[in-house]
Amino acid sequence: MVVVFIGTIGVIGYVVNQPALYFEIKGISNAIAFHTSIMFILTGIALFLTWKDDETKNYEKDKHTNM
């Protein structure tokens, strides 16, 4: 979810035209591109949707074992 948060802050920074939100600090860091912020959000969502916790894995393993 950290990836989604970083991407969301970057998009909000571009929408409200606030360079500090998309991490552009003169002499310290470069800005994150708008399309990169969008991809951070999409990647974070994809990782969240494909993530399975240990309980789910154990349930599926037991389900296949009992057949």
C-alpha cells in the first residue's frame, strides 16, 4: 500500500500544481513523472489483488488434499 500512497501523492501534486508533493526539491531530488505516479498506483493495486496470506494458502492446500 506504500506504493499506492506514493503514486497518489504524486498525482495529487500534479493536479494541484504543488511540486513538493511530487517530490521535486531543487538540488536534492528529481520529480516523479505523472505517468510513473499512475503506474505506481496500478502496480500497488495489482500487488494487493494478487497477494494471499498464509491462511488462504493453507485453506487451498487442505481443500486440494481432501479430494
